[in-house]
Amino acid sequence: MDITIKNHSSKGLIRGIIRHSLIYFLIPLIIVFTAFATGCIEDGISKNVSDLSGGEQNSSGTSIDENIENTLVGHQLVYCDIAGEPRYYNISKKDIRSIEKSELDGEIVWIATVGSGMQWEIYLNSTGESILNEIQLFRT
């Protein structure tokens, strides 16, 4: 009578390694997805833009706030996700978080902070009618 004992411990070890390596892959993926999803959820904080820049007016009689709002609302920002694929962010009125007056190379510019979670600083000219530069504040 021949009794053979099969050793299954190596199969269990391999399965354990595979399971645990999957965890090491999923944890960073979950963290990135959570951070992205948190940024995409609107937090409902809405500021009155006219209070932010002081209600200054340009030579045509419209306020800088109105010009900036008209320039930014509907503007599409392009960024890349973690896989390097292009994604698009359309600016709405509630996405405009703050507007600050600044100076760049001796000229007056307006810096608008846009978005929540995923944020951009958008530089506009002195009248607020033209975008000079877009800087993404968080990069994946």
C-alpha cells in the first residue's frame, strides 16, 4: 500500500502572494481615485464674485467682475488624469472661488482661483476680458 502525501503549502503561498500584491496595487489606486472624486464633488461653497475684487469698473462701464465672469464661465480647461488621458473641466459661475488684483511685469492682472479639489489659477488682463495664463495647482 502506497500512501503519498501531497504538499499543498506552495500553492497556498503563491495564492497569498498574489492576493497581497494586488492589495499593494489597489491601495494607491484607491487613494488617487478618492482624491479625484473628492475634488469633483461640488462642496456648495459659493462666493459672490462682486465682493471679491471690489467692484472696480473699466472704461466701458462694466465691472471687472462681470468681465471676468463672462470670460471664465463656459471656458474649458484641459488636464491629464493619472493615465495621461486628457480630461476637460468646464468652468461654471460657482467654480470661481476668488479674484485678486495683482501686478505682473509692471502691468495690472487679475488672478482668479477656479475649481474645488482640482484648482487652477487663471491670469487675466487688466480688463478681465482675456486669459493670459492658466496654472493647474494640483497635478496627478
